[in-house]
Amino acid sequence: ENSTQAQPTRGGCPVRHSEGACPASALAAAFDPFEGPYQVDPAEALRWSRDQLPVFYSPKLGYWIVSRYDDIKSVFRDNVLYSPRNALEKITPATPEAMKVLASYGYAMNRTLVNEDEPAHMERRRVLLDHFLPENLEAKQEMVRRLTREKIDGFIDRGRVDLVEEMLYEVPLTIALHFLGVPEDEIERMRSFAVAHAVNTWGRPTPEQQVEVAHAVGRFWQYAGEVIEKMRADPDGEGWMHYTIRKNAEIPEIVTDSYVHSMMMAIIVAAHETTSLASTNMFKTLLTHRDAWEDVCADPSLIPNAVEECLRYAGSMVAWRRETTAAAQLGGVELPAGAKLLIVQASGNQDERHFEDGDRFDIYRDNAVEHLTFGYGSHQCLGKNIGRLEMRIFLEEMSRRLPHLRLAEQEFTYLPNTSFRGPNNLWVEWDPEHNPERANPALRRGSVHFPVGAPLRKEIARKVRVSAVRQEAGGVLGLTLEDVRGRPLPRWSAGAHGELCLGEYERKYSLCGRPDAPGYDVAILLEEQGRGGSRHIHEVVRPGTELKLRGPNNLFRLDESARSYVLIAGGIGITPILAMADRLKMLGRDYVIHYAGRSRASMAFLARLESDHGGRVRIYSKQEGERADLPAIVDSLAEGAQIYACGPARMIRALEDLCAELPGNTLHFEHFSAQGSGLDPEKESAFEVELMDSGLTVAVAADTTLLEAIRAVGIDLASDCCEGLCGSCEVSVLEGEIDHRDLVLTRAERAENRRMMACCSRAKSGGRIKLA
Ligand code: HEM
Ligand code: FES
């Protein structure tokens, strides 16, 4: 791929701005990913971009930088418009001298998986996927455990070590080589090459360094070829690369020779450097957030999500690359065909438009798993569960055996490059006299088993205490919640909700307190027709009661760029609306509130609305014969105004009808079910599926996916993206016609009717299908 280095158009901002000069041109021109703020903290370095210009051209790099979560995800999602073909290209074009050196080694790094286009990529990925499935990784845990323990045994009485040198470099490397089936006597040589490969691909070597690096990379390339030859001599060898080599013999048109050689080189960095750096970042982050470290030491069940939050907050892959195959529109900017993009996951991972209080490290964040550190969609990291399982075991062993660990005074150094991030060393210290296992030798061995895979959302929640209880109106109970240990709760944005968990009962409530209040306020309506949950809360909750709270999350975001706002609330729907009104008032915006309810006595927050938003509020009490005239409200909408509505389904549907002809961004409403399948039961039909293996027949309702229905009867099925992109949830079809909705299967495979993606595809209308 070295010959295809397009020269960037240097110079000013090529973005066509509607008026005046580019608002951020000075910042865009100054952006340099190899030094300065980006090297210190890539997420912080791009805060201005997330806020002002989420897609901008960097003249210094010749790339377009993408910094917001949603934009990055939509780039990952569309691997045809945004081709991954430049993912392993030298980001700093090779000098002619370096090219000469590389050529002298016959260097021909080409397509692997990560930089392969469709349809070749998915065909290859699916052939090579099995080794990465959670059930095939379970057995690896023992080896990771053993290696980790040996390392800790070796240094536990020393009191001060560089964790990278003593453990975090070598264990992931050994595990990677074992997984790949590369002979262990190759470890030392492999190790020397990885850095050269990273600098070559993502760094900015000086012209002199270019030559030096080219020699190292050339030798690595030749060496990778030798290792492959050695492995070919052992046709029954174990591990993923042996398997790959067998597939290369069996289906050389899919698993090509060039692929095998290129992958042998790329995978060393992919499988090991990524995990070493992520683990180093993890310890650094946890030890600088002592509360979180202590929580993990006290309760190891927090570890899977703590690892995920470390991957979000301080991941090891901070930026990845794509290239447009046609003109595209992204983040309000027109991109030409052939535009090279640097999509900065580290920035997206802290984007407060997706993660509440995004730059806060919070191991209780229930959507940490939505980070982009592993990429997303069809190329999403195949090895993510290997990385996770190693990080969990490192953390579990260290926090159990060395809870008194602390970060030593030190200066951190990093390898300057765009993408791989983690300190070169991590000095930690502790007092061996206080090693808990000296008093209790059982602590050496006690360990917790973590099932392979993503952390389960249902197990993530923070403990809160009710600090005040109020009657907000007839049948409406107001609670104020505080962290049980008195720590500050995360900041939240208007429209956010928290999920209260009390025994079996789990329900989402909008946060409605004043923005600067230290606790969270929620208001809970007693639902006579409900399943008893709200009654339970009304009856048992007292000041001092402890509950669990998941969130905050926001599925009802306020677009702060509208010209004016109409807020509409029905009944208890006032809660998010109140928070929005507070926010708009703070911003000094133009807004009105329409609030309808059965009777004034049943309507919460009337007094607060009057005191904080008086003059902007219209109240409609049904008992007094008042009604909100929705058609008139919509009719008199000013240009550029947006409506935010929360209330009974009937009210929302009426507004949807009234706004049907208005611009798409006019009506926003709260839908708490957005985390479900998102299927519209009016457009879908139910079907039945027979599972031959288990002999079960399962009904799939119109608003449910096949994946959900199969899981509901207790059958485990892998999944990742849940939108037909990644190929994880494939099931074998024996009979029945399938309505394929994925982007994984080829046309020929669809016609064959032998497989389907359970997360999105369904039986053709009213049909019945049989699965293996
Ligand atoms: C792809 C990150 C560990 C194997 C990727 C991608 C990223 C990534 C960002 C590109 C995703 C995309 O384009 O959407 C990481 C991180 C790791 C990790 C942060 C550790 C914390 C591993 C391990 C292995 C591995 C341990 C193998 C043993 C792969 C492979 C791909 C990949 C084969 C290409 C998948 C495809 O294109 O279909 N990884 N990785 N990774 N990773 Fe990882
Ligand atoms: Fe990704 Fe179904 S295709 S989970």
C-alpha cells in the first residue's frame, strides 16, 4: 500500500463555510497529532472541534479529522462509502530512500482484514471467525491467570516495579503468540519489531529515522515470511495462524497468500501492543482515581465494567483511518471522494453528546461498553474479548493481592504517533510489609471467574440513598437521591433519565432537579394500572432508603442550536420538560411551556414552574375544562422552532400527525423504549421458529428480534452490533424463507437460504422457519 500515498492538498481550509471566515481555521491549522496537546490528551485536544467544528481538515496531516461520537460511528458503520483501505498505510509518506530500503527487502504489506474492502473482507472474516468466539476463548483464561500469577509472585516482595517491564508487555505478547500458534522461541525477535511497525504506520519519523525504521520493517517482513514457512511445516499445528494457513491451502482465493504474509506481520501489533497499552492505561487511570481503585478492590464484580470504562476513557487505540470512495457529507461538511479521514475514537469516547459527563471517569457508567476503542461494525475488533479477558485478570489479581498499590512519582513518556497510546513505563510502589497475603495466604489464590464477553448491563448500577421525600402533587412522590458514600454524582444534561432498581423493580425516571443541585431529583407517579412497581416505591421508600441507580443516560437530547422552543408536557411528562426549561433559561433562549393535566391538584411542579418560568408557562387543567390546542400550537410555530414533547402516547401520536409535513428536525419526543429492538410492530409481522437442536418452538413477536426471542428461552447466542453489520449472530437455516436485512451475507448466500443473521433478519411475512 506504500505506493498509493496521495499527497494532501496543503494550505487553507477547504470547507465551504456559509458566512465569513472559517471559525476554527486557526485551531485547525495548528492541529498536529504528533506533538503538543494531542500527545498529552487526544480527547481534550479536540474538545474545541467537538464543540465548534466536528469535521475539519488538518493541513499539517493532510487528513480530515472527525471528533464527534455520532460521526465516527456513522463512518465505521458504512464501510463502502468510507473504505478502510488506508487503515495500515504509512501516515507519513515514505521518503524515496526509505522506499528503496523497503523494496530491497521485498516488502509488500497489503490487505489483511482490517484494511480489506467488501465483499472480500466479510468472506474472509467469516471463514476465520471461529477462534474468536467466546466459547472458544473460555479455556484461555487459565493460561492468562497462570502467567499473571507467576509474574506477580516474582515481584510482590519488591515494593517498586515498572509494571510494563515486569508484566504488561510480556504477558499479552505470550498470550498473543500462543493464540496465533507462533512458536514460543520467536518471542524475543517478534518483540523487537512491533515498535518499528507502529512508527512506520502511525508515526512521523524524521528522514533519517525513516531509513532506520524501513530496515527494521523490512527485516520484520522477511522474518514474518520465515515464520509462516516454519508453520507450514507443521500442518496440524494449533492456533489461529495455523488455521489460517490451512484455510489458505483450502480456499486460496479467499484466504490469499498475500493476506497470510501481511497478517502475520500486522497481527503482532494488533493482538499484543493494543492489549499491553490498554492494560497500562488501565492501571494508570485507576490508580489516579483512587475511589474507583478502592471500589474495585472491595468488590471484584465491578471489574468487567471498570475495564470497559478504562477502554472508553483511556483506550489504547485513539484514532483509526478511513477513506471516502465518493463525495460524502459528514458533520455538516462536504467531503470529496478520496478524502482521508482520521477518526479519533478517544474524542468520540468522551463526547458528552453521547456519554453523560463524558470526560469524567466513572466505573458505574452503564453504557461504557458503547465506546469506540474496538472500532465498530463489520471490522470491529475480532480480538476484543481476548483483550478484555486479559485486562480483567490483570486487574483482579493485582487488586486482590496488592490493594495498597500506588502510582510512583514519575514523568510519563509516549511513542509519538496518531493511534497507539499508552505510557512506555508505569512505575508503581507499595509496602511489602503490608501485603495482605502475608497475614492471609489464601489471598494468593482466591479468584473470581468472569465469563468471556461484554459486561452485562443489568449488573451495572451505582448505590444511592434517598435523602429527601416530598409529595409533589396528588399521587406524585418526589425523591432526592445522593451517592451512598457522599461522592458527587455525574453531571447530567436536560432530558436525561436514571433507572431506579429496587429488588425486581427497574424503571426509568427523568431527572428533574435544578441543574446545580448536588443530588438527583425524580418524581414518581403512582400508577394504579401498573405492575405494582410504583406502588412499591411509594410504600417503602423513606429518607435513608438505599437503592440502585443506573445511568444517567440521555435519549431525549435538547438540540441547543434551534431558534426557539415549544415544550409540551402531559401529566408526569413534565419531568424532562422542566429540566429542558431550566437549561433554556440558563442559555437565555426563547421558549414556552404548555403543560396539560387532569387537575391542578394532580400536576407536579406548578409552584416551581411559576417561580422559575412564570410568564412562559400555560397550564391546562382538564377538570377546569381547559385543553391544550395542539393544532393551534403547531400552526403558530415560528420558523426554526423545535418542539420537545413528553406525555401520553395519544398526545405524542397527535403531534406526530400534526408535524408530518414539517422539517424532520421539528418534533422531538421521549421514547423510553429506544433501547429495545426499535421494530415497529405495525410494520412487522410475528413468526414462529423451530429450533431443531433443542426441540423448542419459539414465537417471535412483531416488535421482537429473532435474537431476543431465542435468548428469552435461555439459549445463548453471540451478538455484537445488533444491526446486521458484524456477522456474530449467524444461525443456520434448515427450512423457510428469510427476509434478509443484514449487510453480511453475499447475494449468493442469501439465495442459498442456509444462514441468517438473527439480530435483524426475519421470516418472510407470516412464515415459519426451522433453524439447526
Ligand atoms: C481490528 C482495537 C485487541 C485482532 C481492530 C480495530 C481496532 C482494534 C480499533 C479496527 C476496528 C474497525 O475498523 O472497526 C483493539 C484494541 C485491543 C485489541 C483496543 C485491545 C485492548 C486485539 C487482539 C486481537 C485483535 C487481542 C487478536 C488476538 C484484531 C483483528 C482485527 C482487529 C483480527 C480486524 C477485524 C476486521 O477487520 O474484520 N482492533 N484490538 N485485536 N483486531 Fe483488535
Ligand atoms: Fe452483528 Fe447480528 S450482525 S450482531
